[in-house]
Amino acid sequence: MKLAIAMLACALTSATALAQQVSVYAFEDPSCAAWVKTAGNRALRAQYEFWIRGFVSGHNYASPSRQVVFGDLPAGEALYDYLDKYCTAEPQATFVAGAITLTEQLRKPVAAAKPKAASAPKKAPAAPK
């Protein structure tokens, strides 16, 4: 019974997360088909990798209690292999969905850190209009 309740709670949490509308800035064509076309193009795949690293950094910034810790995010060929497998299994999806799935698989609860006395700027510059 406890297992069934835990599974139901996980399913509801996932459904809630999927129902939320979130703006994600990515490439003009974020499809898995576009990712697959990058096979053999190391420079282009590196751009996707840099995007994913930024995406994971944004996740970590927004979720300080659930982090993808340094060393856990695959790099280079290991990351490319993950996305190749994801996009083969989910050809109608986007590589962004693959990045989200990977982030969800890798994130871990992190104990709250003690605040550090940092010298932050007293006033942030105004955002460009």
C-alpha cells in the first residue's frame, strides 16, 4: 500500500511539473530530428553541449535544494550518446526534453549551505529595454 501511495505521489508530482508552462530559450529548431542531423559534426554538437550546461546551471540556480552536482553531468561523447539514445526512443520530442529528463535523473537533494559574507554590488545595473 505504501508503495502504491508513493508511486501515485510521484506520478502526480510529474504531471504537475509537466502541466506548468515554462519558457525555455533554445535553438531555432530544438527537435530531436535537428539533433540527429548533427551526428559527425563535433563543433555543432559542442554548441548543444554548452546550451545544456547553461540549462543545468539555470536549474541549479533556480533550485538550490535540488542540484546537479559537479561531476555528475556527462560531457562530450557520453552526453552525445545519452541524447542519441533519448532522441531515438523519443523521435517526436525535442533535445530540450532530453535535457530536462537528464536533469531530473541527475538532480539530488542538497543540504542548505550556510550563507557566505560576499561583497555583492550595492545596486545592480538596470536591465536593458
